[in-house]
Amino acid sequence: MCLHVNCLIVRRGFKRTRALTLCERSCVGVVSSSVFGDELRNRRSLSSSQTNMPKKDKASKSAQKQPETPSGPVSTLKDGELAIAIHAKPGAKQNAVTDVSSEAVGVAIAAPPTDGEANAELVRYLAKVLELKKSEITLDKGSKSREKIIKVTASISKEEVLERLKREAAG
């Protein structure tokens, strides 16, 4: 096997079977895998010492991406507003808060899920339950989904919102 720079190593799939040469000397075209493996290791050790790329620090990347886990269905946004995770159940007989879990607040809506009727009714009902103006409650995400995020712009605490939702669910 030739160690000249002009020799070319060819790989086919995962199995290295041939070595083609461009040099003038008598290099072997087909070599055995053990000889070829030693040759390849020697060339890799020479080339890896010439070009070392810096390693990325994996610990700092994982420390940067630690998302906050919400402690319930109500969370505080960056601008100080509140966000309420809602699981809407449109088409019910009457409006009701069905359950308050750690993931979302279940709300049954007495409106069909067509043309945004259920979304408008949800905002109206939550304004009544939380004793706020309709203009202080907006649908932030999930206009065509059952999983919705409601944004509350009023100056009200998370604890008070949870208390009013739980009171409505119990009564």
C-alpha cells in the first residue's frame, strides 16, 4: 500500500474495499481490510493532528435552555400580564368551569365552534367569572383549537384568578 499523497482511498458504503492510486510506483489496487484499516488509521492520525476543530461546550448549552415550568394554568408573561391555559369544550348546554388542573382550566362553552362564536362566548364568560371587563381579556393563542391561551391585561394577581376559577368550578 502506498503512503504517497497522490494515492486516493475509495469507500463503498460502510466497507472499505479498494484503493486507487495515481502515483507512478507499484501500488496495490485491491488490499485486504486489515492492511487497509491500518493505513487508514495512520492517515487519519496525520490529518487529525493538522486540523483540530474546537469542541463545543455541551454543558453551557443545556444551562441556557431551561424552560420555566408553569406552576399551574395561570402564568405571568414577560410584560406583567397573565396568561391562562384553557381547555375549551364547545357545544355544551350551559357555560361552566368544569375543572382546574395543573395543566389547564376546563371550560364548557354554550356556543357552537363555528365562525368564532365559541371564542367570543369564552371571553365573555371568563370576564363574568373573573369580574373583569371584556376589553381586559383577549384570546392570545388557539383560535381554532381546543387548547387556548387567554391573556388578562387587568391588574389582578395569579392567586386571585385561580381562586375565582376554583370558586366557579366548585359552585
